[in-house]
Amino acid sequence: MEEKVTYYAYLTIHDFFDCFVFDSVRHKIDSVIRSAIGNKIWDKQPPGELVYYMEKLENLCSAAFVIHHDFSTKEEVIIDAKENEHPDIFKTAWFFDGSFRSSEWNNIPRNLSAQQYHDPYKAVKKFCSYMSEHEWKKTLQALSIYALCNDSVLDTFPPYNILTFRLRLLKLIEACHLIDVRIDNKEKKQEDIEKNKNKKTLQKRK
């Protein structure tokens, strides 16, 4: 049985994408960052919506650290592929949950490497290695504050840090989405079962 803390980490990931449509998450991050680095207050929705979203994002980051530090990987999440193999985007069940609010095209990860697509935990590891959990939360809170005022976050963070921060965050979101999709994906699980059967058959013949 899974540790409670690990169970709730995966539940947090599911909850995040239950609250927000995947393709809208990336656009919202960019809108928050643009407001934070500029001198214009974020006005896409009421301020409470931004605060709620950023709190959920903090929870997602915490879940990533739990999974990373506990080495809590799930077999059905990882695609067995060769090192330089390109992602097969025609297998939409590997990255799209079939939500009527979105589409296959909008769910294709655009920031992950091929290796990270096949194994999303690699992106989670890179995210956790870039900054500590405390630093990530501190930065997210700073973005929230600056997005809701006329000052610029660039007074605190250099531009290159913001760009790197954005990329790492987008990679994490895409990786977590793949984790959430593949855990509940019956087609992916069945394919893994068939592969394991074939491997065992070959081993018996040898």
C-alpha cells in the first residue's frame, strides 16, 4: 500500500488538472509572468482567481518534491522506448485524457524532451534539482504579488532567471499532466501488460 504522503501527492496532481484545463494552464502562467514583469496589473479575472490558481500551483510543486524524494514512480507512467526514439504523437491516449473541454492538439507537450516525454519523472527530477521547494514557493508568491501591483518582479529577479523559471515550470506541468493521464489510462496499462507477457515468454524460451 502506498504511503499516505505519496498517495496524497498523486491525488494533488489529479486535483490540479481536475480544476484547470491543461492547455489553459500554460496560457495563464504566461499571463501572470507578463503582468509580473511589466507595470500593468493582472486583469484577466478577479484577483481571487489568480491567488487560488497560484496556491494550487504551489501544491503541485510540493507534490512533485514528495514524488521525487520518495522515489515514488509508477510503472504505467513510463513508456518503454529507445534512448533517441521520437515520441509517437499518434498514440493520443498517452498524453490526452479525452476531455471534451480540450483536444489532442492542445494537449501535446511542447516543452519536454523526448526522454522526458517517455519518462515524465525525469522532468520532475530536473524541476526539483533547479531550486528547493521553499525557493519555488517563494518565487511563485513573488510572481503573485507583482502581478497584482504596478511594480516589476524584474527589480527582484534578473530576466534570465524568469525565463529559466518559466521553462522549468512548464516542463513540470506537462510532466505532471502526463503522469495523471497515464495513471488512469486503461489502453496504456493493457499495452504494458502485453509487453510484460511477451518478455516473460521470450525469457522462458531462452
